[in-house]
Amino acid sequence: MNTVNNMICLVFLGVVLWMLSGCITVPSDNSALTSEPAGMMAYESDGYYEPLPSLGKKGYFVQKLAPEVYFFSTGVYNNLFVVTSEGVVITDPIRGKGRLLRAAIREVTDRPVRFMIYSHAHIDHIGDAHLFAGEEVQIIAQLETGKMLKRYKDPGRPVPHINFGTNYTLSIGGITIDLIYPGEGHGKGNSIIYIPSHRIMMYVDTVTPKSVPFKNFAYTTDIFSQVRAIKKALKLDFDIYIAGHLYRPGTRKEMEEVLEYYYASKEASKEALKKVSFLDVRKRSKTKDVERLFGEYLDAVADECYRILKPEWKNRLMGFEAFTRGHCDIWNSFHRTHKAP
């Protein structure tokens, strides 16, 4: 009997020590314990979004946009290819998806690939170009794209055979494809691929339909030039555009909407810079590190810019919660270094 009592005491003592050590947390109120991770109560809802469609077993889908023009998508990345009587023209062989693009082309035609067009040099968009390179395939890209690829010496991204400056026209099998360089923005060399006969355009990484731009405007090198380039794209006569990302083409109206967001975020940045005082941030701050203090000020400006944009844009475009503060940062930097608000 004493042995049993001793065991009960030892178990009781162990439970008490376990609780005191913090392994069990007893809520301070009478609410039930929850398995939700810390911070979930502060989660912001998504706002506007479009669910991704099922890709099925193939892992891609193809949509016919015009008699010779096909849209190819893996759900997150996309491009187009053109089938003519003299062969196929492909654009941006997406890294890791080149074999799927080849399968998609074979669903449509047995004709060989004759031309490959790079929209720009970024590896995520053209990383599988080596799968299509060969003696019969001519690669075309803007001059700056060619310079970068020569510097990278990446066997996955063969250097172009044809390098153009501002404009280049490819005519094959009765189809004309215009390549237009609207200037520096999303990196040097990022070009528009335009098929005037079908009013179809491909312009990558700057204006994804029904979405705010990607993080920090997709790491733009020149936000002013990027906006100007979108305005140039909108001067073209098109109904459909391919953005390089997500699962569907966009419309002219959707490109105009994203450009409107560019301007709205610029104006919100100007307003936030005027409203947020560095001295007020300094009074509230606990840091003694001047660099951290300045960082806190810039974060406060970005937060205010985000709050200004939220009522109108969160329920209009995807990605608002993920990327808007970064857009505000880019415009804040622009206004502090290039053009005062």
C-alpha cells in the first residue's frame, strides 16, 4: 500500500513540475485551449483572388487564341507559340517546363520549331531554351538581353542569333510578329511581342491581369521607365495580352486597371510621406541605432501608404496583402531620390 501511495505522489509531483516548467500553458481566462498557431488572430483576409484551375495529369493546358496563335500555361507561368505553314515560333521556354511546352506544341502540329523569341533574360522565363536550340532554330532577343546572356554564359540560355535595338519584325508563313523594346523598366531588354493581325500582345512581368505587380514591382530597375513602357504598350491595337504569369490571358481593360494601380500607389506614397513625421517616429521609437530608426520611419511610411490604398484596391486586385507595402517602398525611394512629392 505504501508503495502505491509513493507512486501516486511521484506522479503528482511530476505533473506539477511539468506544469511549472512551462510545458503546459493554462489560459489566463476561461477560454478553451486552441491549436491555432500564434499570430493567427492578426491574419488579414486575402481580398480579391481567382482560384487556380486544375491542370490535370498533363500539368499544363493550351488555349487557341487565333487560327495560328496558342496560349500555353502551367498555372503560374505562361507564354504563347505561333504555328505557321513554314514552322513554329515559340516564346519564353519556361525553366523546368520545356518538355511540357514541347508536348503542347505536338498536340497542335508536327511542324518543327524555326524561331525562339526571348521576352527578356530572366532564367525563370527562358531557362529551358536549350531544349529547343539547334541548327534550324534562330533565337531572337533585344540587344541588352543578348549582352546579359553573353555575360552569364549559361548553357541553359543560349545567346541570341539575332539582336535588335528598338524594333524588329519577323515574317514567317504569312504571319508578322513585331518585337518592340519600350525601354528599361523590368530589367534591361524586356520587350513586347506583338501580333498585329490578331490583336494579340505578350508583355512579361509588368502587368499581370487582375493582380497588383509582383514584389517590389518585380525588382524593377527603373520604376519611372516601367510606367512609361506600359503606356507605350497600351498605344498598340490589341484585345488580348499574355503577361508571363498565372493561368489566363488578360484584356486591354485589365492592363489599364493595373496601370491605374501604379499611379494610385505613387499618389499614396506621396500622401504618406507628407503625413508621417520622422520626429514623431523618433519619439515613439525605443531604438538607439540611427539606421534602425530610419528603417522604422520608412516602414511607418509604407504602412500608411498601404492603409491609403487598402479601401479601394484590396478587393480589386490579387496580391494586395503580399506586395503593396513593397510597392510603397519603391515609390517612397523614388520620391526621396528622384522627384520630391
